[in-house]
Amino acid sequence: MKRHAPATSRNREPIAAVLEEELPESGLVLEIASGTGEHAAYFAWRFPALDWQPSDVDPSALSSIIARHAEYSGDNLRYPIVLDAGRPETWEVSRVDAIICINMVHISPWEATEGLFAACGEALGNSQNVAAPLIIYGPFLEAGTRTAPSNLEFDQSLRARNPDWGLRKVEDIDELAAREGLARTRREEMPANNLMLVYRCI
């Protein structure tokens, strides 16, 4: 059954504008935590020269992605795979040309982000594209930058729902990336107090 996330239709164009500058011209893009599948279907249509591989670990999300895959008229949107970001040892993807992760880091345990970067360091390092990026999107906290009140409230509500969730510090993510052989190459401010952070193998 298809699911719908209202924010998708609002943020997909700003995200696509950054992706257009950061994604390779061709190759395989792995999307982590594809959720409703709306971004996957839209970006596959928007970038027809790229193969788009959606993934998720949640059964209801996978059902929604499968439904959107069935409706997609092109041949560059792959069937979704089960992928747990927090368990990189189970990933069945050994080489990709780009990885994108939208709105997962703050609504999952920190271990999921650790697993994401651990697996990405290896999968991107195996790419023939030396500039293969890891691109993450969502709300974050930054030292020396005023956090929007709405983001602070959102952070509190997330932690009330699950103490393992919450907005992450960009500095902590940068440190994690460095441990896995990645370095941040771009920070882009996005609408609704979100950021896009781009990392590449050092």
C-alpha cells in the first residue's frame, strides 16, 4: 500500500537542485531509508541516466516503495532491497557510485548513522568514480550557529518519543566520517531549517 509524506512534494525540488550538482552523470545511486518511496520514484524520473536503488528495513515502507516501483514507467528504478543502516555487515551492496540518505539520521539510533558511514566508506571506496558522494539531508545542530526554535522543539519531541532519537551535531557526524575515511565537501542550507551535507572518500 502506498504511503505519502507531505514534506516530500515540498522538499524534492530543492534537494534535486543540489543532487544535480553532486551526483555523477551515470552509475548506481543507493538510497538509504527510502520511506514512502516518493523521493526514489521522483529522483529516478528526474535523473534518467542514473540507476536508483531504494531500500528500507520497515515492512510498511517496503510495501509503499514496491507499489511506487510498480507504477514507475521507466527502467532505472530498481526493486527495493531490505537494508538495515545499523547493521552494515548485512549490506548486500558492495559498490555504488553515490549514496543518499534523507531524514533518517534524527529518527533512528546513533548506531544507525555509525553503520551508515561504516558501510558507505567501503561501498563508495570501491566505486570507479573517485568523487562518489554520500549525501545526507535533514535537521541538524551546529556549534556557533543559532538553532531555529522549531528545530529545538522538534528535537525535544523526538527524544520524548524515543530517547535514542534526536537532532545530531554536525561536528559529531564530521568526526564519524573522518573515522571512516570520509570528509565533508559541502554544507548547503535548505528550506525549513534543514541542511544537506555531502561527504566523499579522502
